[in-house]
Amino acid sequence: MWKKLGNLKKFYVRTGGKKGTNKMALLIDGPNMLRKEFNVDLDKIREALDEFGDIVIGRVYLNQYASDKLIEAIINQGFEPKISAGDIDVEMAVDGTELIFNDNIDTIVYMTRDADFLPAIRKAKERGKKIIVVGAEPGFSTAIQNIANHVIKVEEDFELDKEKLEKKKKEKESMRSHHDNNNNNANTVSNADNKNEDKNELNNNEEEKDSIFKNKINWLKK
């Protein structure tokens, strides 16, 4: 299961064919990997990692210049954006080191091409954590590939499907519109009920006044 494989097609050919039981923390180096030239679909990264187990923690590290659109997309895909005005690599490495002592995590996934994470990866392996590295060429560090228990290379299989993204966006907008219409209908019905209640109350008041007036006339006649 932990044999190093070169690409996604081979990656899916696994003995047993069962989903793994690993509890994973996925740390994504945003500026390094979420680039236009890679066009990465994070949903496909998740699907690939599902073969090994469950992603318990999923974080995407971004710099202060990240667009609102990118941050929203990351949140919509179920990941936690961590925005830093400082050195992203340092913050990501610190978090990776802290995860070594998290008993709920047995596998740390680094999505990066950067060799700067070697010290954190070495320390994690010393503490018995498994390491998966997800990266892309060019510039994919050979050192972090060699130290990892498993390497996944981002190739065409991981590219973002724009049609799929647009479809998901339209479905989301449709659901929001349907929800708003339901709320509007509910408000309309509620307003109509309130008007009917006010009308009934007014009629009751008028009837009560007529009754009092008639009683007074009958008393005077006596």
C-alpha cells in the first residue's frame, strides 16, 4: 500500500482494493501548488487520498495576496484556509511538527514541491508518522520524494474540470434561489395569515361594540 508510484493511473492499481484506515492531515502549500499552470482540482486530490483513509485535517496555506474568490473556493471544497502575512513555509512546517504529537493523526500529507519541509518530515518519520508527498513538475524536490512513504505526482488526471466547476456553481445558485423562494413563500403565507387574524380581530371588536350598544338600548327601554 505504501509503495512509491509515479502517477495517478498506477496509483489507483492497489492490492486489496479496499479503502485505507489511515487518519490523515493534509497540508497544502498554496502559493507553491495552487498555480494556474498546474490547474489543480482539490476534489481530485481528496479522491486520490481517500484510497489511503480519511482526511481529518485539511488546510490550505495562503499569503495575504490571495483573492477572495480563491479563499471562497477553498472553503467550498471543505478545506480550512490559513492566511499569513509572513513566511508560509515556516507556518506550515510548524503546524506539521505540532501534528507529530497528535494521536488522532497517523499520516501527514504535504502537498508541495519544496525541499524546505525536509526537517519537519524527518522529525515526523522519527516519531512514527507516515508521510505522503503530493507534488508536480517542474521543480518537484527529489529529496522529499525519496524520504516520503508515498509520492503522488499531479499530472493531467488532477486538472480542474471547468465544466464540472461551473455545473457545481449553478447547482449551488439554484439551491440558494430555491431556498430564497421558499422563504419568500413562507413570508407571504405568514403575512396573509396575520392579515386574516387582524381582520377577524377587527370584526370581533365591531361585533362586541354592537352587542354592548344593543344591551344599553334594551336597558333604557326597561
